[in-house]
Amino acid sequence: MLTGISAKDKIERDMLTIINNADGQPLGCGAISTLLGKYGHTISEATVGRYLRDFDNMQYTEKVSNQGRVLSEKGKERIGIISNQEATFLGGIRFAETIRSHTKEDLIEVLVARRAIESELAYLAALNNNKSCRDKLSEVIEEQKKQIADVKSFSGQDVIFHKAVAKMARNRVLEAAIALIRQDTQLSPILTHIRKEVNKRIYIDHMTIYEAIVSGKAEAAREAMKAHMDGLIQDVTEYWEKKEKAAQN
């Protein structure tokens, strides 16, 4: 789960930035308290003093006689760490917003990203497969075969199949990335609508991927997954074309 930086971290980052911006001139509690107002903080001199003592202990700042503090190299590193944490959080929000979009262009962009990641996951799954994983994938395939006519149940099995492939790949970074991408687009009413028409073909695609993985044919598994995702991208494109033509009539 994404989490932003805390209010305390923001104050810490802003105080250290203020001291850094003084270009080596020592700053005291009063000056820092006043400048913090420009960053949206209302903090008393006494509270600033407590922060500064903590900074001294953590070696972020150095006390210059009774003139105030200057920033240490460790303090500059701390500014970078907090700023990077915030940038990562904001980037995660933007990414999450992107994958929650359901316009034609946004959905295709997500599917292209899935194609790249899931093709690699299929490749790795073929290299790393073991009997336990093969048995799990086989169970999913058999269940899909029974549920081709049931759109809702089949959609759930589709998720299980792709999760099983990701687990077989044994790459936690790629597995986490695809889980984040799939968590919302899997629920897209557009993809659900498309599945009503293409469940049988998706099952055939999955069978091809499955056979390549359990046979240890990594390159074939990668290409089968690419073809599977290309088919879904084409389905989305055709869906929108039909929708646009219907709107014109």
C-alpha cells in the first residue's frame, strides 16, 4: 500500500532545506521559525529548538557557537531521502490514476504494459516451473474449460491463471508490478463485456501458454503470452470501433 511522508517528515525536510538555503550562514530558532511560515508551517521557536537538538544528535546539523546551525553533509542526504520518498508516493498516485482510466487510449496503454511484463513472467515461469506449480496451473485450466459459458466465473479463473503464472516466475518485483496493474483494469466493464464474446478464445490462448510453460519452452511461452495480450488489445480496439460506429448511426 502506498503511503506518503508524514507531517513530521515534511517539517524536518523543510527545516533542513531552510538551513541549507542559507549557504553556510548559521540560522537560529527565530529565523527558522519565521521562514517556516513560508512553507505553510506555524511552529514556535521552542519547538524549532527541539527539532534542532534532535538534528544535532542525528548529525544533520552542526551548532556554530551561539549563532545557530549550519547543515552537514548528512543533513543534505536526509533532504534527498525525504524528497525521494515523497516523489515515489506521488508517482505511485499518478500511476494508480492511470491504470484506473477506462478510455480507449488509457486501457490500451495498460494492456501494452501488461504484455511486456506478463510475457517476461511466462518466460520465467517456463524456466522455473516445478511439479507443484504445474499441477496448480493444470487445475486452473481444467476449471476454465468447465466455465467457458459462465462469464463471471470464467473472469475469476482468468485472474487465477495469470496469478499462477506470475507466482511460477519467482520474480517478486515483476509479480508485484503486474498485480498493481491488474487490480483495477481486471474489473473494467469494457473487458467484462469483451469476455462475453471471447471466452472460448481466451481459454485456447491459456492452453497454448500452459503447454509451453509445462514443457519448459520459455521462448514459446513468452510468444504465446504476447499473442494472447495482442488479441485482447485487438478486442478492445474493435469494441471501440463498433461503439463509435453505433454512436454515429
